[in-house]
Amino acid sequence: MLILGIETSCDETGIALFDSEKGLLAHALYSQIAVHAEYGGVVPELASRDHIRKTLPLVKQVFAEAGIAAKDLDGVAYTAGPGLAGALLVGAGIARSLAYGWDIPAIAVHHMEGHLLAPMLEDNPPAFPFVALLVSGGHTMLVNVEGIGQYQLLGDSLDDAAGEAFDKTAKMLGLAYPGGPAVAKLAEKGEAGKYKFPRPMTDRPGLDFSFSGLKTFTLNTMNKSDKSEQSKADIACAFETAVVETLAIKCRRALQQTNSSRLVIAGGVSANTRLRQRLEQMVKKENAAVYYPRLEFCTDNGAMIAFAGCQRLLAGQHENLEFNAKPRWDLESLEAV
């Protein structure tokens, strides 16, 4: 089954072609970072406009790269949520129209399901069941995964997600958007242990997250410092360490709570080198294994949507002619495959 995947939930337009027998045939991504950087964050209206401009040219591009035509397709998968309402509607409207015009089925995909299944695109995919840490700009959650559509939410962010905290910390330190890579790069120059930041919500039971207090602690530390470049680097190092340690502690608890031997980490923050190194150390002590997608599939992309949509279309699921954007969409409400 050959599926076209369309991802437009935020500030990246991702298009891909996935074949159930041959695997990923082609993918393309247009990032709007340059558009939003001067505003210090994503501007929803600008995101929607760029998706309108870029989606169809990228569809044509992946068709050309894979050497296929529309008549070869068996279905279209698109992100229906969660995300920015306008951006989602652009992708959903285009995808549903293409599927209707080509007389093939369409399937709405949950953005976070796409992320947690992204490691399945690798040569060594994880087997079910596993615990998934989904950590990005808008989400930080732990999910127990028994199978596709069989999800139990173990913990969620009560306020700022980890990626959001990185963006806000970057702004405090005078760094550019997006904050994750910028803070990580500056942290490499910092002195470990110069500052000790708290590990939020690790002093109590449970698997929920909260990073707003860590953001405030960063601001107070910055205001008390001499604001030199070295101090900024030391603060970035302490902040990154606190986030990484907090995530590692919660992941260890989740593995122990579920008796799982497999941990999947996905989402934009999963590209963080220090986080990957720390989780490798943690799972080794727990006699477990950690899996993550290749770096280009950590952030939003069409490949994960094409893959997730393919699994649901193979199971006989599809949408009617209506399409909707779901800015908020409960992961546990999805139908099992």
C-alpha cells in the first residue's frame, strides 16, 4: 500500500511517500524557522499562509523523487491535530481534496501518534509494548504503548512543555529561536556544577511534568548573575542538565511502573545529544533499551504521518468526505488497530 503523508500542524510542511512493502520512498520538508525567528516564536497566521504556498510543490517534489504518479497511490494521510487550527485546516483541506480527486481513501492522523511511531521507520524498530516519552515544543508526556491505538497516558506536562521551556530560556539568554539547539550549543561552553537548578516534580510520586518553575528559576539566576557570556553559558548548562535529569528520572519511574524493557523517545527535544546520552546510561542500569528516530525525523515530518496513516488504512479505517481540525485531541481516544 502506497501512502502520501501530509504534515502541517505547526511551522513545518512535511510531505512523504511510504510503501507498506518497500518502506519510505521519498520525503521533503520545508521549515519556516526563518519566517518566525524575528518574532521569537510561531505566528499562526504566517504558518498557515506558508503551508498553502508550500504543500503542493512539495507533493510534486516527492512524486518526482520517487518516480511515481498520483495513479499509483492507495491513500492519503494527513495530520488532523493537535496543533494550530489554521495550519491543520490547510493540510486537511488539501489532503482531503486530493484524495477525493484521485478517488482514494484518506485518513486523519494524530500528530503525537505519528511521533511515537517514528522509530518504526528505522532499521531496528521497537517491538510492542513500550513506554514512549514524547517531548517537543508543545508536549511532554509519557505514554504506555501496547499497540497502535492502544495508549495509556502515564504523565503529562501541567504547564510549559520541555521544548517551550527551552525556547523561553533561550530568549532570557539572548539567543535566537528555536531555543533548543541554541541553548544546547551554548551549554557546551558552560561549567557543569557552577549552578544547581531544581528537578521539577521529582521530589514526589507521579509521572507528570512541570517546567514553568524551572523557567522562573532560570530568570532569577540570570538577574543575579553578572550577565557575562560565561555566566550565560553556565546557566544554559545548568538548565539543560536539570531538564535532562528530570526527564531521565521520570522515564526510569515509568519503566519500573510498567515493567517495560523498551523506551521510545520522540519529538523535537529527542534530538538533544545530552538527553540521548543520559537515557542510554539510565536504560542500561534498568536492563532496558532506548529507541529514537533519526535526527531528521525527531522534529515534525511527513514520513511519520505517512507511516501512521498507512497502518490505519491497512486496518480498513478511513475518513468520510468531512474533515476537521482538532487543535486538542486526546491520544487515548484513538481507535485501536
